[in-house]
Amino acid sequence: MRFIVRLIGLALLAGAFAAAVIDGARSIAASKLILTPLGATLYWAFPNKMPLLQPFIERQIHPFLWNPILYNLLRAPNWVVFGLVGVALLYIIRRRPPPIGYSARDRRSWS
């Protein structure tokens, strides 16, 4: 399980880097800052499902989840969202450091 979560986290970090490079190249070509929002990318990937997302969340889950939370998340740049989720996954599954004051040989018997 740890391997799969680490693989997903690294893939998200690679996607964040690629999205940052793409936004940077587009910004240089246009001579102004261009950031691709996550909502535009999701709409490009799922054109039939994205218009159904807002009514579903407002009716089935809660309207508060859509307006302040998911709306702002969909307006955030791709590379920020992918990078934060990738770093969070890698942070969650990291190996814990050994406790201070105990021998590493003693730690093997704890596991």
C-alpha cells in the first residue's frame, strides 16, 4: 500500500512540475502571467461530467462545500493543487524517525 501511495504522490509532483513548465512557457510566449486553473483542466478532461458537478454537490452533499471550498479549489492553478496533494501524500507515508534516546537495535524489537 505504501508503494502505491508513494507512486501516486510522485506522479502528482511530476504533474505539478509539468503544469508549472507549461504555464511558464505560455506566460513567456504571451509576455504576461498565465496560470491554468484546475477547473479548466478538469473540464478539458471530463467535458460531460463537469457541468453536473455543482448541482450534484449542492443537492446531495451540502451547498457550503461548493461555494467557498470547491469553487476556490477549482480556481487555483494546476501546479499548486497537484504539488500540495503530492507533498501531502508523501508526508503522510514517510518513515517516522527513531525516538531520541533509544538504540536502533531496540527499535527492531518494537516493530
